[in-house]
Amino acid sequence: MLINLFAYWQITTDEQLSLLGLAKDKQKTLTHERDKLKRASVLLDIHKSLRLLFPHNRELVYGWMTQPNRAFNGATPVQIIDERGMVGLYMTWCGLIWMCRGTGRHGF
């Protein structure tokens, strides 16, 4: 499922590795197995939230992760997750949850 999602998001292999907490250098390991599973779960939840928020706009659902966002000072969600790791992943996910609940913050 994640491989298909990454294809829809049109993100690079390096970005995919970053989102999953995997090192680009095979000599380094960034995360433990539990962390990888949590990351996968949150990524799928992000996709679910996007589908709930934009049920009639597949282009936005699949393009949102790679589009600059005011809430992130013009950075993309993928860049935020790459730079901040799990914190960035949760920032992205929580922003979408707030939007789903109708309490979205400026920029999302």
C-alpha cells in the first residue's frame, strides 16, 4: 500500500526513505522496527485524512504532500518530515486532523 501511495505522491526514492526513517546510506540505521511501523501507520492516516478532506479532488489528495504550504512557511509536508523526523510527521498529521474536525489552523 505504501509503495502505491508513494507513487501517487510522486516522491523520490530518497524522500520515501526519509518518510520511513530509513537511512539513505545503507551503513546507517535511523529507526527501530517499531518506529518504522508507526511511521507507516501515520503516513496512511495522513492519506486517509486527505481523502476525507478532499473527497472530490484526487489531484489535491495526491499532490498535497509535495506542494508548498503556508503552515510550513512555504515548505512541503515531505520537506518538513525530512527535516524534523517524527515531529514533522506528527505536525503534518495533526494539522490534517484539525482540518477534518473543522478546527484547521491558518495555512492548512
